[in-house]
Amino acid sequence: MTSSKQNQGTSMPFKTLRVWLFAIAAIGISGYGMSIMFEILNSNGMTLLEYALLALFSITFAWIVTAFCSGTIGFILQLLRIDPLTLRRVKPIEPNSQALAQQRTAVVMPIYNEDTHRVIAGFEVSLQSLKETGQLNHFDFYLLSDTQDPQIAKNELSAWHALCERLGDTAKHVFYRRRENNKHRKVGNLTDFCERWGSQYDHMIVLDADSVMTGKCMLELTTSMLNNPNVGLIQTIPIPVRQDTFFGRFLQFASVLYSPMLATGSAFWQTDKANYWGHNAIIRVDAFIACCGLPTLKGNAPFGGEILSHDFVEASLLHSANWDVLLLSDIEGSYEEVPSNILDYAVRDRRWVQGNIQHLGLLSSPKLKLMSKFHFLLGATAYISSLIWLSMLALSTIDAVTRALNSDVYFNRAYQLFPTWQIAKTDLIDSLLYLTIIILLLPKLMGVIVTLIHRKKRFGGSIKLILGSLIETIFAIIVAPLMMVFHAYFVVCVFLGKKVKWDAQPREGRMVPWKEAFSYTLFSTIVAIVWGSTAYYFTPVFFWWLSPILLGLVLAAPIVRYSSSIKLGVFLRKIGIFICPSEIDNDSTLAALKVHLKEISVPKEGQYPAIVPVLPKEHLVTMPIQCFSKPRKLKMKALKAKVIKKFN
């Protein structure tokens, strides 16, 4: 594990060169693929339909090339054990007890109508893990409730009193606050904390309702902040844990196998302008208060209204004030939970689709830096590309059927002297197909290779790792068409102005009933059957090209149901498939969470008096609302100078 730029201020070698290296590679490969596609389509002259196909292909191809280039860079750096920020050999972070004693950090967990039992258990084990390090005196923990459900609110209060009773003297480090009016949702929740108590702390570690973080990880984050006074935010990679269903374990395994490599590559070219994902990160409170007061955007949805995906925007505002935002790709002990089945996963994505598309309305802001706008563009394209992909497939089918119907027409203009022979550039088609497959699958292979070299024992050994990666790849291919349809539908809904509810997401495993599976997939299955039948009737060759996509849609309901099977997920874990490092290592914090969930329960109503917990004394400050058209450089420079002077 590394501390980025440790003991070196904010110097980072070859920042501009890295961006150019990444850009040249991505643009070069993208341009090569686009040129091949142009040659294929232009072999018989370009129609308006084929120009549309070329445009759609260019966007989707550039998107996958961007991920490919990040993965390749990450593979090289992880293979050689080189830190992506310092470009030096990886070194462990050594917490400095004396420096830690001179700072105060708040660990905050915003919650909204969540499972009280799980929230309290995760909150408590994270606290106890930090206590075991001997550094708890420099930290306070806040449970910031926005819960609106009256019964859940009562559960939270009862569970809180029970928690304080278990903690004894340690309870002086924990606080519970519930807002009855959850204005501005999570943004308002954190703003309320910052304006009332934030000025008493140097940093805040932001956790999600399903987050668990080890004490060691918290100390490494805080140490990294202390070593880098120009840094406003440090993001970790939250690794999914505690999954029992097949789909949940598939996500968990894929994340821990590939995410560190991909994040290492991203950290290399993003340098000190990384992104923020809303949780499992540490933030410099002074910088956040000064820079991150979010306005309500003018206009209507999808680009107006309250900022939904606030995290990207907060990182961009820190960038614009010249605060560094770092991604530490190798800090361990940062965990989260993910939806256990495809439908719950899709519902979560529905919220992110709307939030990420809203960011496109900020691309014209003169205040935001180019890298911030690139983050916005990538985030939106991650979902819009599904609609583009689906549109491209539909147009390709129309084009193939049209060509099939006109394949015997050689004189298509009046007074034509010579016939028009149809040209099929088979070699170019094969080349583009192989290039696309390499770009999609090579990062997976590189992730397996670097894991086999450096941490295969933490995945149960080489054979189990390879078998798991093969099953993960096959299932990813099968489920991709269904996720494409879901995301495409969500994108259309966003542009039509349909609003989305931002409710608490279910996280415990469940077997999806047949009725629910069919209700979400029947329409796409019927369309796939009609689509495939039409393609097979008019152009059988093209049908076989479409068959992998059609198969995933025709079998959508069984895929949704059986991938949510807890029995299948538990069976694979028993035979060592989809085993993850947190399970091999038997992480003590996660082990404590498992025990805690069995041993504690939400107290019965009336067991504890309904007394509102005592809160710390308030030191009121105001988070100024930011304007995306007017930079505030002078004030930001003064604040940064103050912080740097303080830590020097």
C-alpha cells in the first residue's frame, strides 16, 4: 500500500505528459477502429443510414478504448509494483501517532430509511476496529439520519441507546442526529453536519449506510491527508463484501479482481484530479465547506433541479479551487455492499443514470476544469452508450435486411451502362471484430495475470482463480444484453423527464420470484424473438452474429431468477469459486460484523426511553453556495495557504 506523494507535498512527476500519453493512446486506437469501420461501410458507397451507424460505432468504440487504455496502464504498474502517483516502488503507509494527535477527524455515516440492524452493526464494528488501533481519541463518529419513516426512526433511536450502553465510556465518541426535514437529501444531510460541527474537525471520512472500514484503513487515509496539505479529498476503492447469491458473488469477485488494476491505471492519468464516488473517502473539511455548497440548477429535468449525483460535482468544485483530489488504488480495508440480484442492481443504476446525465448540463461551465468535464462525460457515456449500442444493433439489422433484399439488384440507376457489384470486405470485418474482442477481453486477462503473479493465494489458488474468472467472463457476456436494455430504457426515461425515487436500496440476498422476473423482462424477450426471427428469415448470416445478444434477452427471466439463487452462490463458495481475499484473509472487522449481526438486535419498542441523544456544542459556519460561472480563485488561494501553513 502506498501513500501518494507521501512526504513530498503535492509534487507529481510528468503530470501533463501522463495525460497526453493516455490521450494519444486512446485517440490513436479509437481512430484506427473508426477508420476500419469507415472502409467497411464505404465499400459500396455510404448511405445516410451507414453514416449514422459510423457515428454510433465511433462513440461506443471510443468508450471501450478508454477503459482498455486505463486497464493496460494499470496492468503494467501493478505488475511492476509501481505507485501510479509517485511512479516509485510501492511503500506502506506508516501512521505518525504524533501527527495524528494534532488533528481531529469525524467519521460520518448519512442514512435514509435504512435497515437499522445492519447500519448499527456496521457503524459499531468500524468504530471498534479503530479503537483497537489505540487512536480513537482523535476521532468522533456521527450517525446522520435523514430517515422519514416513523417506525424506522423509532428503531434507530432505540438501537442507538442500546449501542451507547454496549460502548460504555467509548460512547463519548459517538453521536446521533436525525433531521425531521430531509431537505436536499444526502447533500443537505452533510451540509447540515458541516455547518453545525464541521469546523471543529480537520477531516471527515464519509461512509455509506452499507460501508464498513477498518481502523487501519482510516489511519492510512488520515495519514495520507496529513502528508499532503494540498489535497482536498482522497478516494479509496470500496470492495463489495458479504454476498451470498450467485449474482452478488459474481459482482464481488469481478470487483476485487479487476477494480484495483483499472483504478491504478485511472490514477496514473488522472493524477491529482481524480473523481469522488460519494463514500469511503476522506475529505478536508475546510476545503469542502469553502468549495462544495451546491446550488439548485436552473431549468427542468434532466439538466435542472437539485444536483443528484453530487459526488462528481463536489470533486469538480475542489478541482476548480486547485485542491488536489487523489484516488488511492491500493489501500485495503474499505468495504461496501452491492445489490444481490440483477433487478435491484438495475434499480440502483436507474438513479445513477439520471444523476450522471444531469452532469452534461454543466459541461459549458467556465468554472470547471477540463478533467472535471471529462469525468462528467465519461460518467454519462457509461449509461448512454447502452442506448447507442442498442440503436446501432437496430440500424445494423435494418441495413443487413436492406442489403439482403437488394443483393440481386445490379442496375439501380436509370441509363446505367455497367452493373454495380456488391463488395464485401471480409478481411476488414474480421479485423475489426478481433480488435473489438481484444479490447473488451484483454483487460480481464491482464487482471487475472497480475493476480496470479502477486496474490493468487488470496483467491484460493491458481486453478480456482482461473475457473472463477472464466465463469465470470461467460456470465458477463450473457447478462450484458439485458443490462444494455435496462440502461437504454433508463436513459430514454431521463430524457423524457421522468423522475426517479432515491430510496434506500435492498442489500440482503433474495431469490427473485418468477412473476417479478417476467414482469421486468417479458417485453424485451418478445422483441428479441421477433427481432431474431426477422433477421434469420432475411439474412441468416447476420442472425448468427446477433445470436449472443438475442440469447441473453430470450433467456432474460431465467437469468434474473437463477442468478439470484442463494443456494448456487453458497455452493460455489464451498467449492472455492468466486472466493475473495476478504474471505481468505478472514478480515477481523468483517468477521466481527458477521458475529454482531447474529448477536445484536433492534430493541423492542419501549425498552429504552425516547430520549433525543445529546449532541456536541455547535460552532456554526455557512457553506457558501457555488456559482458555476464565477471562479473564486482569490479566496481559495488564501484558504489553501492557511491550510498549508497549519500543517507545516
